Amino acid sequence: MNNHNFEFVEKFIRKMTFGILSTVDGFGKPHSTGMLYSVSSSKSKFSIFCTTSEKTKKSKNIRENPHVAFVIPFPHHVLRSVPSSCIQIQGTAEILSLDDNDARLTFQRNKRLKSNFSQVDDSKNSMVFIKITPDEKIHCFGVGIKLMELKRDHAAGNYSVVIPSNRK
């Protein structure tokens, strides 16, 4: 039994900058794509931000159906036969202007993301932010669980944490 809480899981989310965004179009057909992401300030409401062109399938899907899932994988680079740990966030997404100050600040705090963001040429791509507002629970598998513990009891790797009310 683990005793992990939201703050513990949030630290893992902040360690990474890559996740997989899943959207659904107006016909119920799913679409998933890898995305660089940033996280809102720890002093504000918990949100995930990504950038994309407003012309992409994911942008169109979000406009039709705002319900999304965002998965952050934590692969085992040495033990490749061991399943990756992951964090899954379900929630709603909205399209924001590239002028959105909160979203811009999240990208400015991370050196790698700041570099990528500075190369965006909005005049050609009609770039936008995607803001993901999570549902109350974040689902995890294997995050912070020792490999030997997972080997003994695979189901012990599944757990959820609740986002505190002051971060919703």
C-alpha cells in the first residue's frame, strides 16, 4: 500500500516535459499525439499547457469535444522489459491565444521549453495554447513504487491522488 499524495505526484509531473494527448472527434474517433508540455505555477490552479497550430486535428477535436486524456510515461531506460510507469490525467481542454500570459509564463520557467517556444513563428502556423484542466483525480501506475514491489504485486502499482481544493 502506498501513501502517495498529490504533491508527490506533481513533482513527477514537473520532472517531465513530454506526454501523450488523446482527443475525440465529433464522430467519436480517438486521436492521440505526443506533445511537449508545461505545468502551471505551484501557487495557482493546477493545469497542463501545450502548444500547437490551431489547424491541427487535436485543436479541431478540442473545439468539438473538450474531454481529453493526457498520459505522461516514465520509461525504464535500462530495464526495457519492465512496463513503463505512467500518470494519466483526464479532464477538459480549451484553446487559448498565444498571447495568454499564464501559459507563456509556464513555458518560460523551463529552459528546454523556453528554447522551443522562442522558435515558434506564429505568422506561419497560427499557433495556440492548449490548456488542460484536470478532473479531481489523477491516476498513476508504478510512479514511486519499487520494481520489486511491482513484481510481487502488479496491482499494487495502481493508485489515484486527489487534487487539493485550493489547486482546482
